[in-house]
Amino acid sequence: MDTAKLILNGEEYEFPVVVGTEDEVGIDMTTLRSRTGAISLDPAYGNTGSCLSTITFVDGEKGILRYRGYRIEQVAESATFVEVCFLLIYGHLPTQQELETFHNDLTCHSLIHESLKNFFDGFPPPAHPMMVMSAMVASLSAFYTGTGDADEGDLNIIRLLAKAKTLAAFSYKKSIGQPFIYPQNDLSYTQNLLHMMFAVPAEPYEVSPVLDRALNLLLILHADHEQNCSTSTVRMVGSSQANLFAVVSAGISALWGPLHGGANQKVIEMLELIRDDGGNFEKYVDLAKDKSSPFRLMGFGHRVYKNFDPRATILKESADEVLAELGMDDPLLEIARRLEEVALEDSFFVERKLYPNVDFYSGIIYRAMGIPTGMFTVMFALGRLPGWIAQWKEMMEDPHVRISRPRQIYMGETERSFVPLELREAEGRERPEPVGV
Ligand code: SDX
């Protein structure tokens, strides 16, 4: 299988076929237009590969997710989030020395410029934390202009990884009117994030090992996922050679959408709606099936997984453990379980292979950790940060990388002569619907 044949207007064309290390098959269409004059058309890119990548592999049919070849189940069980950051970005599991150096770098770059703190005062109180994160991450480029050369690039990777958690914690503190808590150099990455979010000046704060383990797990499970919407945004914006901070800011904005990372917030809001409606699961399952209704079961379905999402399986088990270890009981977890049962017995969901995805159970754990719903997608962004960085770095190191510029098929008016306003008025031409302001 080394070529694919296309017959167009009676002409036969052959295109090379690329076969990946997991036997995925791609037809190389890079010469399609120059040879045939035609383009491929694939809105939402469901059938289109944008790149060759060595970072993450997902098999949606088999429910497999691997980071640099390591199964997510093993990584989630045995790694720390900082190890996963190193693995995704630099391509191998770190040695003890590499890990210590990496950890120290992340620790020493955790502070943000004091002037940057003032930016938080400019946001109105109801500003969504994802909006704040996107703006603040982009603003880092005002302080680290960067010459774009190699070691500046590596230093900006460290700066972004280290400062993003501080920006997230500060945006949370700002949203609840509490003073910022500065990072502490004796804490790990996740301990520091919990400390900056939940410590208060007046009292000592001890980071709970249960919360620290749960946070490590949540960040690891979100760390990368091939060419999803926000990662494709990062590659697209990065291909113009915009700086890393601007690139990741764009990724944060893409992740915010309720069909993508914003779903974890919508799942909890949906479960609360069902709870407040007397736990009437069937009503909402029926609503999700009703084409005339915009309602969807948030946290269900996936473009790639047509079987279970391995991350959802891990989170479903972890939700039980975390709540039990915290001695908590959350009625929303029971509602989530019942909703999953009812949906997976319904042919509508079974036929469409709609299963719980990573967002379905994550919010239950965030809630148990005391993280407010509005911060859920920010936590997703912190987890996805190493993935975005790794994918951006892989693209920028590709000697053949070009600016991304898709084509289109034009379906509008063919050429016509312009009619000046006075003529249009004089002829009382039929007026198109006035364009709303
Ligand atoms: C993430 O790509 C990634 O890797 C993303 C992610 C990552 O790690 O980066 O995994 C993270 O974004 C997970 C997805 C979070 N989003 C949600 O939970 C929102 C709810 N889910 C959907 O909106 C939907 O399932 C998507 C957006 C996730 C996938 O959309 P697709 O692939 O475009 O599928 P579709 O909308 O074409 O749906 C196919 C059919 C349709 O019905 P029919 O037209 O065939 O009759 O399934 C139905 C849809 O109406 N459907 C749903 C549904 N999801 C799909 N019906 C009810 N509830 C749902 N959740």
C-alpha cells in the first residue's frame, strides 16, 4: 500500500501513502492542487491529518491513549505531573538529575513581574477565569519579549509552565477577593498551586496529600491529546511564528468553548440542573435526543473516542477514592453515575457511540477539592499546557514547517458591477435585509 489513486475528470493521479508506527494510514495530498487543480474538502477536519507527530497516540476505537508510547493508565499510576511535562516536551522520561534541574527551574521562575499583578485590577469581578488566563498569558510577552533564539525559547517554556500556575491561583484569589499567596520554593508544582489557591495569610496551610495526589492525576490526564481543537489552534497560531505566550493564549481561548474544555464546567451545571429537577434523568436523556432541543449531555461523546475514553474510566474510579478519602459525599456523583447508566442503555447513545469523556467526572473531583466551577477549565488548561508546548516545539523544530493556510471552495456571488449609492437609491433597487448592527 504505497500509493493511492484518484481519478478526476478522466485523469488518474497517484498520491504517496504515509503509514505511521501504529499502522495509521494517511494519503499525502501535498501535491493535490498543483497537479489536479482541485482541493480536498473536509470541514472540521474530521478526516484530515495536519502533521506527523511523535508525542501522543490515541486509538479511539480501542480506547487507547499513550504519551510518548507510555499508556495513560501507567503514567497516571506512577508519574508526577512534572515528569509528564518533561516527557511530553523533551521526549523521554527524565533522569533524577534532569528532573531535579527541571523542577528547580520551574520553582525559580514561579513569580510573575510585580507590574503584571496590577493587570488583575483591570478585570471586572464577573470576568471568567479563562478570559483572565488567556489575557494574562498573552501579557507575559510584554515582559519576556524574547529574541526567539533557541535558549530564549527553552527559557520561555520554563517561564510559561512555572508562571501559568501562579497566574491561575492569582486569578482565583482575585475572583474571591482574597490576597494573593506567593509561591513557596519548598513545595512541589502541585503543592504550590494548591497552596497559592487555598492558603490564607492569617492561618498556616498544610497541603493535603490526598488533594495533591488528585491534582497530579487530573493534570496528568489532561496533559495532551493529539490534534484536538485547542492544540490545532496552538499549531495554527504558532505557524505564523507568533511568540509562545500569544500562541498558548490562543489555545486557552479555544479550550474555553463548551464543546471542548469548557464542557467540564457545563457538566456540573447540567448535573445541578438534574438534581434541582428532582433527579429526573430520563427527562434530560430524552432532551439530549430531541433534535429540536439544543440540550446535549455535556461530558458525553467525542470526535475520536468511539469507545470509552480511558481518562473518564480512571476519573470515575478516582472520584470514589477522593471523596472517600476526604470523607465527602457528593449527590452529583450518584446523579452522574445514574445518568451514565441510563444513557448507555439507550440506543440513541449506543448507536452513536457516545460515552463519557474526560470532562464527565473531572468536575466531581474538582468540586471535592474545593475548586469552584468557574475554575474547572483553567485547571484543564494548566494540565494541557505541556501538551500545547510540546506540540508547538515539535512544529517549530520541523525544518519543513510552513504557515498554515487552508483553502476554501467559494459559493458566493459571481462577478458583478458595483452600483454607487446614489444609483442604488435612484433605481430603488430591491434592498437586501438591512444588516443588523
Ligand atoms: C474534549 O478532541 C479532543 O481530544 C478533545 C478532548 C481533549 O482532551 O482535548 O478530549 C477534550 O473536548 C472532550 C469533549 C468535551 N465536550 C463535551 O462533552 C460536549 C458534549 N459533546 C458534544 O458536543 C460532542 O460529542 C463533541 C463536540 C465532543 C464531538 O462532536 P462531533 O464529533 O462533531 O460529533 P457530532 O456533534 O457530529 O455528534 C454526532 C451525533 C449527532 O447526532 P446525529 O446528527 O448523528 O443524529 O451524536 C450526537 C449529535 O447530535 N451527539 C450528542 C452528543 N454528542 C454528540 N447528542 C447528545 N449529547 C451529546 N453530548
